[in-house]
Amino acid sequence: MGLQSISSDQGRPERIALVSVHGDPAIEIGAEEAGGQNVYVRQVGEALAQLGWQVDMFTRQADLHKPERVQHQANCRTIRLRAGPTEFISRDEIFEYLPKFVDQLLGFQAQEGIQYPLVHTNYWLSSWVGMELKKHQPLAQVHTYHSLGAVKYDNVPHIPDIGATRLAVEKACLETAECVVATSPQEEEHMRSHLSTLGNVQIIPCGTDIKHYGGISRAEARQKLGIPLDAKVVFYIGRFDPRKGIETLVRAIAQSQFKTTDNLQLMIAGGSRPGNLDGQERNRIEGIVRELGLADITQFPGRISTEDLPFYYAAADVSVVPSHYEPFGLVAIEAMASLTPVVASDVGGLQFTVLPEETGLLVPPKDVAGFAQAIDRILADPQLKQQWGLAARKRVETTFSWRGVAQQLSQLYQQLLH
């Protein structure tokens, strides 16, 4: 697919905007509330630019020390807009600043002398921005939810004050956007059962960088990280958030048949700075680790750089994704791309990415005994680990590359524009 096929009437690359209000695509992954959405927007933006689109990615300026514009490559940049305090604000507190964000985006277009014919919004906050922009200019709106409030609120003890607004915005977006992208069949089913039977939905999965993962041997990875070759390594990476189910994993390790051996290691990676919200959850998890007598076999390596992450996946015998709800779960396909089988919760998009008895195992969320048995099954059988790891890598190569995702999105954009 070349530039010519997606050029504007003037022969220049067609301009599109990706909007991710709270998920800064240029931020270091692992910062507070920075995770899969940030990766998705950045990787999709860069892959679309390589296919010939002119991509501008808009996010909220949350740090005065960060530049207002970041050029990622020739046709792809991040633009940070001033909307509210230039400091971190929890996503549940951002809604009141969205009108300012819309004003800033309109002002940017006027200043640059451009107008975006298509805007791809990400998360419900950005969907509101897209729907507001439509009142000022003609545009096609594509939307990716990343998380559905109606499903999320079924899994939390307290619904935030913004909850009713979020539910209304999500429903309106599904019914009015030119297309909503579901990242799995399960997410589409959730949209239909929880939001509305109206609206246009197309399934396009998330992706991963298949060249970045899978090229490091287990022995090489363990040598770099100082892990003995005979160790049995269980790996988690992600935000410290009660909904991520880290407590389930820790309690499962306490029930593992390998707990009494000398070579079981649990690695819980990720998180941001102490004192932040996920710092509080990390403290809680560390308390449970001590209470269960697992401190000697548990490591908290903290935030892992993009360059080092492939070594951790390659060093692991099993990667665990114990989330209570996960619309897709990028971690699962990163692990699979690294030839590491996955034990994951039997929820949402994980039911799509992980093939039970082929690339890993699915367990009901919060099922401590179930997770313990699934983890032990893989740890006890190196041949099974290798077999499932190879199948996992093959599945990612055929279904979940970023270039393949971008090509599907590119075709969708062209259909909507022309």
C-alpha cells in the first residue's frame, strides 16, 4: 500500500488525528496510568505513518518539563495540548477539562491551516472530544474503547462519581461514530450486551512488535538478568491496580507445589513512583508477599525499559495475566511473541488472544487454586512449555503484528473517507 493510494486531493499524504487525552503516546511506559493504550496509540500511529498517512497524535500536557511536540518520525508526531493543570490528573478527574482540550485542538488546526477529515479517538474521554469536534467541522470518527465502563463497574466495589457520565458518553459514541473498533469478538459482544445494539462495529485486534520480541534465548536472557538456568520463573508485568489481580497471582504462588523447592522465582514488574496510586497498591501487594512468607522468592524489578523487556519475557517459564477484566491484554501477546506460554484470566479479550491447551491456559478470575494448578502444570513440564511457546509465537506472527493492525485500520479509514 503506497502513498498515492491514501493521498489527499492535493496529492499530499492524507492527514488524520489520533486522540488519546489521558494516554500520552510519547510518555515512558510504566508511568502512572500509562500502559496498553499508550502503546497502542504510539505503535498504530507510527505504523500508519509508514503506510503513508500524515499522523498527528493529540494528548493532554501533564508535565511542564515535557515538550509540547514530539516528532517520532517523518509523518508522525505527538502534540500535547494545555487543558487543565500541567500535572498528572487521574483519568476520573479529567472530564471537566475536555472543553478546553477541544478548544485547543480547534486552535491548533486554525494555526496550522489544516482540518482533519478523520479522527480516531481512544478511551471514552477522547470519544467525547471527537463527538464535540463534529459540531465544529465535518469529520469521520473512529473509536477504540480500550475499556468499557459498563463492564469495568461490574468488577469494582465503588463506582466513581463520573461513572454515569462515562456510561452515557460510551453509549452515544457507539451509536454515532462512523465506526467503533473492537479489539476482540468478546469486546464486541460486551458493547452489544452492555451499551447498544446500534452502531457500526469492526473487529481489528491490537498488535505487538514481532521483531522486538522472540529473538533472545532463555539462556541468554537469564545470564543477563542473573537468574539461574534451573530456576522456575513466573512473571507478571503491568500496572499496580487491584483490578489487575496481582493478589490472586501471589496467593497462587503460595499454593504452588514448587514453593518448597529452592528454585521458584516470582517476578512482579511494573509500577510508577512511590506515593502514587499504584505505589499504594504495590505496598499492599508487598505486604501480602511478606505475610505469605514469599519475600525470599519474590522480586519487584519496578519499571522495565522497552529495551530490557524482551529479556524478562524470554527468561520466564510462564507469564501470568490475572486481570479481573481485560478488553484485550497487550502483555499476553508480548509474552506469546517471546515464545512464553501464558496463564490468564478467562475474561474479555484474553479469551481471544490465548488459546487454551495450545498457547497457554485460561482460569476464572480470582480463582487462586485454579491459577496455582495452571502455573504448576507448565512449570512441571518443560516440553509442554516449549510446545506451547512455539505455538504462541506462531499465533502472534499470523494475527497480531502492528503492521497488520495498521493495514486493517488504513483500509477502514480509506473506506470512510472515500
